[in-house]
Amino acid sequence: MEQDLRKCAVIYDLETVDYLKALDLQKKIHDKVNKEESGDTFIFLQHPDVYTAGSHFRGDPGGAIKINRGGYLTYHGPGQLVAYYIINLKRSNLDALKLIKLIQDSVIELLGYYGISGRAELKEKTGVWVGNKKICSIGLGIDKFATMHGMGLNISTDLKKFNVINPCNFSPEIMTSMNAIIEKPLSFNDVKEKFIEITQEKFRITDYRIYNDIL
């Protein structure tokens, strides 16, 4: 039976992608998802060093890229798994809070697989925390029916890169990574593939196309 490409989910399993290039990809897909010309899309990658400023940030962002996600300043870079969720909330019978909780549940299950106990937080602490440290930041943007942006999970991130900002409006000392907690190096690609697997389960993705390059 031929797939209905308007309903079939799309997964991008990518390597390192420049932030602005990935943002352009998000915008193009977002337009199609809003018009129901494409299925919900999940993008998994990492970025070269970049700072971004969300919609709650006030003042001069300096060298940070201003974007339409919620939240304040944050850092993306090598060793941080970034996942973007371009989902038609109306079609998927979701709202922003339900989506955030699905993302949190996915991250917590991944951390548990590696023996790390994470917990979900909302409001000004939105993300996933381990003890009093933040390991995963979440920020979404919504236009019409569809979401953009998503989460950043620190696997082997150079945590010193947070020192020049107040990440998510907190002191940079609150940030941690999977490597820092378990004190041994993890394969970024292995963690990414496990997270994609968990995401497929949590979001009940059974009918999908997967790409390893930007079309």
C-alpha cells in the first residue's frame, strides 16, 4: 500500500549541521507541516558552537542568534544532542505542555538506559535535571498549528562554553552532561540512535521516512 506522504512522519538523522542551515530547514518544513502537506518531522543532530536567544530574553543578544523559541540564552555545540520537533499540534491532538512532557519522558528514559536518574521540571526550570544540575534544556516555538525548535541534551558538551552566558537565565554552574555524571566517555552517535529509537516509541511513530542528509 502506497504511503500518504502528508501523514507519514519524517526523521532526519543528521551529523553536524550549521545552526542557520538547520534553522532554514526547520522553517521550510514548518510551512509544509502547518499546511498539512507533510507529516510531523523530527530532526536529530549536533551544531558547531553557537549561542541563541529565545523570546524571553531582553536586551542586546550580542553574537547570539535571536529566534522564536521560548526561553533565554543558551549554547549549542559539539557533544550536545539537539532534537527539533516540527509537529502539527491540531492533527496530532497535542498541546505544547503535552509535547514538552513527551520530550521530557523520552530524555528521562534515555538517561535511565545509561544509569542516570533524571527528573522533569516545568515553568522557569523547564527541561530535565539530575539532582541540582540541568542536563537538558527545552524551548519550543509555535506558529499557527505547528511547533519548531525542541531540546538540547548534553552528552559530552564542553560545559565551559556556558560560562559566558546565563544559560536559561541560570548560573552556568548548574549545567551538567552525561559524561560528567557517569565519568566515562559515551559515543555521541550511539546515544543519538538510542534516543531516536525511544522517540519513535514515545511518539508512536510507525509509518515514517528517514533521511541522513538535508534534501
